[in-house]
Amino acid sequence: MEIKADLCIGCGQCVIICPVQAIKLIDNIAVIDKNLCVECSICKRNADCPVNAIRSRRLKWPRVIRSPFSDVISTHRLTGIPGRGTEEMKTNDVTNRFGVDEIGFSIEIGRPGVGTHLGNIELFTTKLTSIGVNFERESPVSALLIDDSGHIKKDIKEERVLSAIIEFKVPLNKAILVLQAIKQIEKNIDTVFTVGVISQVMKDGAIPILDLLTQQEFSVRPNAKVNIGLGKV
Ligand code: SF4
Ligand code: SF4
């Protein structure tokens, strides 16, 4: 994203709206920090710039990868899914992605206000690969993996995005290894992340993963969601 300095009148509307604080007023002119900007297009779409000074430009590799992980309107080319490229676990009930003895995980790295560089993905994917998880094929993060060790391309590691979601599943007996790995990574990572866990509820109402989460000192906030109209397999 670019701001035409000769047009800007320093109203500050774009400064307030940028989700990663990448825009500052310098001598009453808005300036974008290119390193912090995640190319989400929110300033262009929503700042209502009174002089139309905010302009998008054609992005080149590797910078172009910022947009689909940050702009909720862009459709991710790797999956054809808008909204940062993943349906996450929403369609689980109708696609039977997760069986009785399987646990699904989603780890969202970064959030509005913080963001992340893509190198943080590798902290998780290399460790998870060594555990033997099954990465979700329909996830854009899975498509970034370039080898059997969970590495991503070197030239995208410094690219900043709003957030990236790693999705995978493991047999129930390996879930503890995943939780322990997450606790380790927490000590080294330089941004925020959120862990989502999905499991079937047993006929007697038990949810096996709950005990494991508590033992590993994760604070649990159970969520349930009813999606009407997803009955397409
Ligand atoms: S494109 Fe997004 S991150 Fe970049 S300056 Fe605009 S609002 Fe901020
Ligand atoms: S909204 Fe437009 S005029 Fe106002 S500070 Fe941003 S670029 Fe400048």
C-alpha cells in the first residue's frame, strides 16, 4: 500500500484504522512503515480518505504473499477460499474430518494489532512434523510446506501477515505430545497465538481431550456452534 504524500492532508483517519499500527503522521503527512504493513487493504477500503491518497500497487514475490493472509476479502489462490484461505473446522460435522479417536487442532499465529512474520509458522510445523501430525490439505499454511521436515520457503520467512492458521489432526494418544510442544514453543515465539481443539463428544457426554488440556495447564473455554446450511459433503 502507498500513500501519495503530495495529496495527504494529515487528517489521521488511516492512522487510526490500520490494524497493525503501520501508519504514522510525520510532519502531518501519513507514512506507511513497509516492514509492518501486512497489505490488508483496510486503510484503502475503510479509512474514507478525503483526498483519495491511499493507493494499492501491484505486489511482487515474496511480498505478494502478505495479502491473502491478511485481507479478508481476497481469495486465497492456494485454496480458492476467501477470508484468509481456510474454512477452519467449521464444516467438520458434515465432512467427518475428525473421527472418534482423533483430535483436531488449529493454531492461529498472530492477531490484529500484533501480526506475525511467516517464520513463526516454522517453529510449529517442524515440531509437529516430527510428532507425525496430519496437516489439513485444504489449508493455505499446509501449502507453504516445502519438505518432509515442515520447513517453509526461506524467502517468505520475513514477510509479515495479520495471522496464519495451522490446521492438523492427530490420534488421541499423540495429542499430549502436541500440547507439550506448544508449551515449549510458547517460550520462544515473538507474537501471540491461539490454540483451538476439536473432538467428538462421546455417547456418555465425555470429551476425552478436556482432561488432557487441564493436566497440561491450558485454560479451556468450550465452544459449540450450530451451522445451518452446511449439509453438503
Ligand atoms: S494495508 Fe493494512 S497494514 Fe498496510 S497500512 Fe493499510 S491498513 Fe495498515
Ligand atoms: S486518510 Fe488520507 S488524508 Fe487522511 S492521513 Fe490518511 S492518507 Fe492522509
